[in-house]
Amino acid sequence: MKLFPFALLLAFATTAAFAGPACHVPKDKWMKEADFKAMIEAQGYKIKTFKVSKGECYEIYGTDKEGKKVEIYFDPATGAPIQQH
């Protein structure tokens, strides 16, 4: 029975490892969503899903210019990529 607490702890640790980054940018500094999407699409990305992550970053799911699936977090003020999966 000692394995159960360890397995539970491991499950929580694994979930935390897959959490996205946190963007600490005041909302009044954020790029407009339409402008951000246009900028990303001009770079060759096709956006399937766009959202604001729990960490308050812009996040897209879609494909890059080579057609490869991407999940990318962006700084909402600059549009710079922060993390990609």
C-alpha cells in the first residue's frame, strides 16, 4: 500500500511538468488577438486553435509552414515564441 501515495505524487508531478509557461504581462500591453493571428499566419503558420493559456500566454495549435503539427506559447505583448511542444 506504500506505492499508492508515491503513484499519486508522481501523477501530480507529471501534470505539473506539462503545464505551460507563465507570461507576466499586463493586459493593457497585449497585442490585439487579430493582429497576433495575422502576424503568425504571415509567418506560414495555420492556426487550428487559438487560446489564452492558464499562464496568460497566447497559445496556438496548428501547423507550421512545412505542415508539421505545432503547439506554441507566445508572449502576448510581443508575439515572440516562448515554448513549443
